[in-house]
Amino acid sequence: QSQLLGTDFYRTMKVDNHIHAAAAPSAKFFVSFVKSKLEQEADVPVSKDGKTLGQVFAEAGLDIGHLTIDAFNVLADYSVYQRFDNFNSK
């Protein structure tokens, strides 16, 4: 019968893209992680053209003294709940 339909539904693979946000780092932890990487590994190349982590942050106009939760815009506020358009734009 699968030859008649051209599809074998018994061999279809299920992909689960469900994520658990509880396992994600907090905004505060994320900022401290980025700060520590910038302090310890600023001279490590991070792009295909050889730019270092420090150069990427310098071009973005960010220095270690101004890295805050607000600078990364990673906090979810009331406007993102049940509104995936607002969530995706963050």
C-alpha cells in the first residue's frame, strides 16, 4: 500500500523541537559569562576574517564596563508573552 501512496508513514521520523527554558542560563549569568570571556579571551579569533572577540565588541561600541542585562536586551517582559512576533524581535 505504501507504493500506491508513494509515502511510507511507518518510516517517518519525528523531530522534537521542544525546548526547556528552565535549563537556559539566567540573564545575569549570561552577562557574567560574556564578561569573563571578554576578560580572559579577548584575543581569540571568533570570525572567518580573523577578527578577535575584543575587536568585535569594540566595533559594536561595547566595552566591558558597559556590559549589562539592558545592553544585551535579554530580559523577557510582559509584552512577549503569547506574542511570538514581539518575542522574535528581541
